[in-house]
Amino acid sequence: MATVPKRDFYEILGVPRDCSNEQLKSAFRKLAMEYHPDRNPDPAAAERFKEIGAAYEVLSDPEKRRRYDRFGSAEFSAGFEGFDFGGFGDIFDAFFGGRRADGPVRGVDLQVQLELDFAEAVFGVQKELAISRQETCAACRGDGAEPGTDRMACPQCGGAGEIRRAQRSVFGQFVNVATCDRCEGLGSIVSHPCRTCGGVGREQRNRRIKVKVPAGIADGSRLRFTEEGGAGSRGGTPGHLYVDLRVRPHPVFAREGDDLVLDLPLSLAQAALGAEIEVPTLEGDGVPLQVRSGTQHGQTFRLRGHGVPRARGRARGDLVVRAQLHVPTKLTEEQRALFERLDETLGSPTKDGHEAGFFSRIRDAFSA
């Protein structure tokens, strides 16, 4: 409930006292658009809109405007006290025109999950998906009427697709336009529904569709296939198909961005002396790698162009090889003797106080 505004009505609408009806109406439309609570989330907008409506209700009526100009707002206090300025959506629609919801309706989106092998995600793959979706009825072609019969004009709206009702508001009498709820704005109804789809114009069908997964796709990615979702209605376009991807881990390779990572086991002799080793790749071929003498545990080698294909290009990431030193857990007597002799030459403490060598630590570990 609201009382008559205390501020000057002309000031509220931002118009001069000698404004024309057209100026008054234009000012009200602009302010109503700005402060309508359905459009303006500010809590103060509702009160401002009430104030604007009350001022316009008086000034838009020639007789009320004449009395206001002569006696001021006190003349209307009793008449506005207790007036309900609620229902802002109805007032707004009445003044600016009804809202129609009878246009094309886009189909629903579908979402499925697809699991890929590690190599499929790296190099790309084409997959076939089984989906169930709403499609345009083949029998009635989406019309909803049994083939051989015609739709009839809606008896509720007379084929107009909308219902017009006169109503009074603070602005006088207006015609409210609403979408006909019987024909949903189409203006026609089905007298003999299609036996295939029951009159809805769509039917559920199972389909197998092929989707292309691009190379280099990452785990957790989502692909969108345009208009592969459910059929629309009233001429609306189909929805989209979204495919959420899950990539199974590889037993040997890991992925870091566009690079592949491989942990390569090396014997102590290979790490110390150096060696040429054939490194496996994700394609299945071997690539020669020269391991330098003195390679340390965790040291990396980079093989260019053997990683993941980069998006929108022919370049690829690298294969990063990490050295993993393999320490034997069991030694024969002969092997133990050899390690001890090597330790004497490489790992004995020096006169300057350096720690014992690597092989001494290995011997202590085996003796524990």
C-alpha cells in the first residue's frame, strides 16, 4: 500500500509544468522502464516506481491535473491513501504491451560421457555413440495432427494465439495481452492427434552417431556437437550434444601439458658409464637415447616432437625421459665382491674429509 507522493508531481517525472501530454507520456515511459522492479534490483526501485505511477495517474488526467495545479497534492491525499500499486509486472505489460511466449522453442541439450584410451586422447579418434533423443515425428513432420487431417482454429482465442482482456490500473483502462493457454500461442489446435507421437510432434528415438575427438584432448574436456540434441518445437532449432571426456591412465606414459613423461629404469653401470638405449614411444616405435656417463637419478632427457599434438597445428610436444636408477636388492657373492672392490677405488674417504662415496652407502644398506 502507498500514499500520495509528497514531492511535486512534475519534479517526480522531470517535466515542466506546461509540458504536453506527449512529453508527459514519454517521460513516464522512460522512468517506468528504469525503475520497474522486474528490471531494477535496487530495493528502492519499487517505491520510486510507485511514486512515478501516482504522479502520472494524476497528471495524465486533464481534470485531475487542473485540480492539482490549483490545490496541490493535498487534494489527492484521501484518494491515494491505501491505493495498491502492487502487480508491477501487470502494470508494465499493460502499458508497454503484453509478453508473448509463442515463438520457436529450441530443443533440449543432451549430455553423455565418453571414456578414451590414453593414446586415443593423444592422437585423436572417431567414436560412435549410442544416444536417445527427441526427434521430429516422421509421420506428422512435427505438425502433431494425424496425416490426412488438418489443424483447426483455436476456439478459445479464435485463431489469434492471444487473449486480450481490458483492465483498469493507475493509468486508466488498458488492454492486457496474454498468450492463449489452450493453443500455446499457435492459434490452432489438433482435432485428430497423430497416432505416432500423440500430437506433440516429436518422438523418442535411439540413434548411433559418429563423433570426432580431436588430437591432444585432455582428461575432463567437453566437446559440443551443434544441433545433435533434442528436436525443437514451433520451428525451433535442435539442442546441442555435449560429450564429457574421461581418459584412462597409461601404464607407462604420463602427460604434462603437451609433453609425455616416461620413467626409464637404468642400472648403476649404465648411469655411471653411459649407454645408448632404445626408448619406447606412444606410437610403439623405439627412439635411440644417448645416456651420458655420470647420469644422476631423476635427471631428464628431452626427445623433441614425440609428445602430444598441439591444438590447431602440426607441432607436437616432447617426450621427457626421467632417469630412474635401479639398485639391486639381492647380490651374489661375486657381485658383492666386485662392488666392494669398486668402492675401494671410488668411494674411500679422502684426506680432506669428504664423505664416503655412493657405493659405500649402497654397501651399508645391503649390510643392514
